[in-house]
Amino acid sequence: MAQDFRQDKLREIGSGTGEVPNGSNFDSFDCIISIRMTNITANAITCSAYITNSSLNYYIIKDVTIPAHSSLELIDGGSKIVVVSGDRLKFDSDTTASLDVIVSRVDTISGT
């Protein structure tokens, strides 16, 4: 069974919102297998990760503090998050240009 892996990278997220996919919705079923959020500043930051669909926010993690120059892995131990058409994965931080994010996902699973 072939799997189509994707990686999305977001740099220097601040008080604005970073999105995966960038500026659009997921097209179909995807499976998020990893989210790493990294504080790239010399001070602690507070940040959140959430899925938006139909103008509603569903938090994966809310207002978590990440120490200076540290990272947080949100999905581990084989856990996964399924996202569907219309979902947008979003991130924000309380500090300008402070958060880098890497998301790994399976875009398509086929039987060929």
C-alpha cells in the first residue's frame, strides 16, 4: 500500500495566524502524524494549535508555554489526527516572529 507523505513548514509565526495548508482548506481526508512547535526566541512564548472548520475552533493545545529555544511535539506514540475537507490547521503565538512549526501528514493512501 503506497502512502503519499507531505511536510508543511511555517516560519516565524507571531500574533498573526499560520495555517496548513497555507491559505486553503484540506481537500480530502488527511492524517496528521507529527506536529513540532519550536520557540525560536530567547524568551518563553505562549502559543496554540487548533483546527478551524465552519468558523469554529477545535484546540489541539491551547495557551501552552514553550521555554526559550525549546520545542514541543504534539503527536507522539503512534497517535494521529484525521482532518477532513474544510478543516484548516492553525497556529498562533503571543510573541512576534517567535514560532516555527513542522507538520508531517499522510495526504493519500492508495491500494496500488
